[in-house]
Amino acid sequence: MKIKRPSFPKRQENQSDETGSGKIQIRFPKVKLPVREEPERQTARQNPTEGTQPRRELPRLPYHNIKYALAALLLLFAVLDMANDPISSAGIESVAKQVVKAAEFQGMEQAEARMVKRFYGLNPKDYEGAVLYAPIDNMDAHEMFLVKLKDNSQKKQVQDAIRERLDTQLKSFEGYGAEQTALLKKHVLLEKGNFVLYVVGEHASDAQEAFVKSL
């Protein structure tokens, strides 16, 4: 007995659309989704001028007020400087004696006032006091100069005169006075309160220590 095989409709391989292209095209409509904005940006767009304030100009100080302020600052700095180095009531002769002793200046004597003018261009009468121990001869570099100021404004003038004297001595010993030049380079120049000290010698550091203790 023969069994008949079931027959199925043949698959249609080619289906054409209305355009005759041979392919089925499915088109979907383009949908534009709404973009959600943040509340702050929306508020800013609605009120673009909200939150902005006009610039305020700083008040201008009168010129005389600026002068008074600067003068007050200078006075404050002067007071602070005096607080760090208080005015000493020590006598210049007693201070000089302690310094010379610590410096071990054997054979040196106190110079006259005219030598202060000659070496430093300063008039001792313009100050509370001035003591100079000058070199014994031209080949000697040992020296001690101590000044007691009348006021703080004289400090720079004295320091400039000492530096000029030091430069002169360095130039005079240049090239042949190696020992003197070495002493000059190790000099001590110190201002403390109303005193200014300048020392050249082997024991200049000891003289400095004695100077500070004697005030």
C-alpha cells in the first residue's frame, strides 16, 4: 500500500512591493521627543535679567586721609623698632671701656674729635657722644668706633659713613695687606637702640658681645 506524501504550497521567494523594487520597505514615522530642561535653566531663560545687580563703585578716600594713614603706619613701624631695640641710658664712656677691653686693643688710645671728622666725616657734637680708637699707624687695621645717637633719624647717616670708611680701608690694603684685609672683612657693624658700633680686630665678636651686655 502506497502512502501519499502531503503536499505543501511552495514558498514564494520573491515578493514585490508596489514600487517593484523586489524588497519590502517598512517606514516608521519620525517622532521628536520633548527635551526636559532643568528648573534653574528654565527660570534663567524666562528671566534673563533677574539676579544681576549693578556694579557698585568703591568710595574714594580723600588725599589727605591717605597721607594721615601712611604717617600713622610709619609711626607704628618706628614704635615697633624702638620696642625691639629699646633706648639705652648707658653712658658712652662706660660702654666703650667694656668694648675696648673685650677687643684687647693693647697700646691703642682714644682719638681726638678731629680724627672722627677725618675718618668718617662726622661731627661728634651732632651726637650724644662718639668714641674712636684709631689705628696706631698706616699699616694697622685695628679700629673701634662707637656712636650714641640723639635720635633714630641719625642712624643711617652713621652707618653710611662707617661703610664708606670700610671701603676706603679695603682699597688701601688691596694687593699687599692680606692680613689687614682679612680683619676688615670680619668686621662688626651693629646698631642697637640708640648706639652704633664698628669694630675691626681679631676679637671683634667678643667686643660685640661685651657691647650688647653693657647696654
